[in-house]
Amino acid sequence: MGLTIEASHIFKAYNGHEVLKDCSFVFDRGGAYALLGPNGSGKSTLFRILSLLERPDRGQVRYLENGRFISADLNLRRRITLVLPRLGVFNTTVFRNAAYGLKLRGLAKGEIEARVNEVLDMVGLTKKRWQPALGLSSGETQRLGLARALAINPEVIFLDEPTASIDPVNIEIIEEIILTVKSRREATIIMITHDPGQAQRLGDHLLVMKNGKIMARGV
Amino acid sequence: MESLIAGLAGSTILGVNLVELLGIIWLSLKVSVSALAIVTLVGLPLAAFLALKNFPLRGAVINLFNTFMGLPPVVVGLFLYLILSRRGLLGFMNLLYTPAAMVLAQTILAFPLVVSLSHAALVKVDPIIRQAAMTLGATSRQQAVTIIQEARYGILAGVMAGLGRATAEVGAVIMVGGNIAGYTRVMTTTIALETDKGNFALAMALGIILLAISLLINLALRAVQKMGRTESGIILWD
């Protein structure tokens, strides 16, 4: 169990504008990585490519398990997830949002209920589980995003600015949740943040991006 | 039971036999609901296809449906009449002056409306929804279902508009149905006939019944929408 991600010489351009220029690195399984960098440095594009939402123009993203490459099919897509900065909340209840990924996988009702209750408890949304998800505050919405992602037990979780535009109390709650996930060492966590302090608190490895390139890395 | 029917058969409202009146209302509902069922079964998958799949001339097809939303009923009636008449393309089916011909007319009139409005509701869904579904492991089909679920209120509004167009239709229906008493006479055609005869009281009464049916349909659909927003509600998300 556990996936290693190997990105080699990734290039990506939109309308002739090069967003990623020769990005190469390896994310080891079970690690916690924080990606820092100014706006427009290519972090979110890199995440979309790593999470298989988009293909690079050049270069390769490969997932390895026990030293063997795995093909980038639906099975692999279902072992990883990306929490988008603008979440894309479904117009239904908090519970059904959290249950979405499990329903896609055809799990039994009882299993879904147990798992969803567990993650909603983890993110502190149990009391709001039957409320419309679109009525949540921005902090609660981000927590729901985490619950929705964690419900499917991902082996790699990409978090694109999970604490952007939310209040300090919710930032603290979300950091606690991420630390809990990290302590279990069941998933590789790769997150984008603009806060160097947060990067240090949550990440074991730091990467800095600028102008589409990884400029620095450290532990 | 027999005495009840006999009693009803004898009673009249504003000069019209009650059983005949109930028959007119029943046929109106039967024709419009049948047309709507066909429109929904064929039109919604088509709207989803137009909204979610890219193919050559897609824009032209959408423009065509948008244009056909304003199809003049008498023109539809005329074309259908020519097609269904004895020498027409489908004359061998003997559909002219039957309820089936009326269903066909209402289907043709409501179809572009339901397709266009449903398509508009589907393309209005935030693209982030599809991305969110992808990040959680949805297949292409599951992504499409998710988008349809997100657009459900808009789609429902489109279907309601289609039902409105079907029930209110008179021009095409009278041309291909013939307004035959006890066979193809529906509320709208009766209103037109009774107005011609100067029997305004009955025409007005039928108009009010038509409005009341529309109101009931609207109330029912609003209730469904409200339920859809609560957990105890309908199964749109199961």
C-alpha cells in the first residue's frame, strides 16, 4: 500500500504561455509536502497534472507501487484525490456531499453511512450533516471538502490552498485535521500554501516554485 | 355506482353534460401528459447530449432548437395535417382526427422548448462541479449524471414550460384533432368552440379549470423542488 509519484520534465502551456517549464521531482509515499510560491508560478497547474485531471504537453507523471509503474486509469484516479480551492459543492446535503465518492464506488449503504459519519465527526460537521451544503460558511465548506476527500480513503491527497480566505479558527481546525491525517501515515499529503509558517507546521518537505519551475526544495 | 353515473350523466353545468365535461378534462390531461412523457423521454437525453458532448454543428443544432421554441402552432398543425391526411406521407396510419394526432402535435410544439430550456440549465452548471466529480473518481457517465442532478431545478422548469405549452395549445390540436365531441374535444378546443357560439359562461368556466390545473401542477412541482432541498426529500441524489 502506498504510491510514489514521479514527475519528469513536465512542460505545460496555455495559449502559447508556458506555465510549467521542466518540472521534475519525486513525491515519496506517506510523506507530507508543502508547495510554496507566488500566484501564477504554476502550482495549481502542476497539481491538476499530478492528480491526472490534465495531461502535460511534454514530460511524464508516473505513479509507482512497490517499484512498479501503474497505468493512469480509473483505478488509479480513484486512489488519489485533489481538494480544489473553489470546492464545487454539490447542491444537496452535507452528508450526501461527503458520501459522493463512496456512492460512485458502489459501496453498501451501511458502509457509506459509517464512513461518512466518521469523517464528518473528524471535521466537526456531524451536527450539520442534514443541512444544505451550499448554506455552509467558507470555513465549513473547506472542512466539507476535506471530509469528501478523506471519505474515499485516498492514498495521495492534493490540497490546493485548503485554508485560503477562511478565518483563523477554521484555519486551526483544518491544520489539526491535516496533522491527524499525516500522523496516521496512510496517505501522502501534498499541499499548496502561501503561508511559510503553515508549510513548516504541516509539511515534512518544502518545495518552492517560481515561474513554472521548482526553484528550491528542503526538509 | 351505476346510479351515481346515471345521476352524473343527467346533470349539466352551464348547459353542458357533466360526464361530457369530465370527459373533455380527462382527454385534455391524457393528451398533454402523453405528449410530455414523449418529450421528456426523448428530449432530456438529447438536451444532455447537446450540453455535454462536443460534435460538429452542435451550435447549429442548438440554434435550431432555440428557433423552434417559437414554432407557430397553426404552421405545425398545417404540416401535420398534410402529413397525416389520406394522401400524406403517414396517411396510411389513419391518425388524422384522432387523439394520437393531437399528442403528436403537442409533442412537436413542446419538444424544442423542453430541449432548449433543459440544455440552458445544463450548460449553466458551474464547470467546477464536473472537476469536483472527477477528483472524487467519477467516470464520464457519473460526471454527466452529476451535472444533470445539479441542473435538476432548471430542467424541471423546462418540463413545466413544456407542459404549459402542451395544455394551452389549440391551433394545431384543432387542425389535426378536428374537435370531435366525445372523441377529440379537449378543453382548449371547447373554449374556442363555445366562444364562437357565444357561450362565454362555459368558455370562462373551462378557462378557470385549465388555470386551476396549471396551478396544481405548479404547486406539485414546487413541492418536489422544496423536498429536493431537504434530506427527507425525493431521491434525486440516491
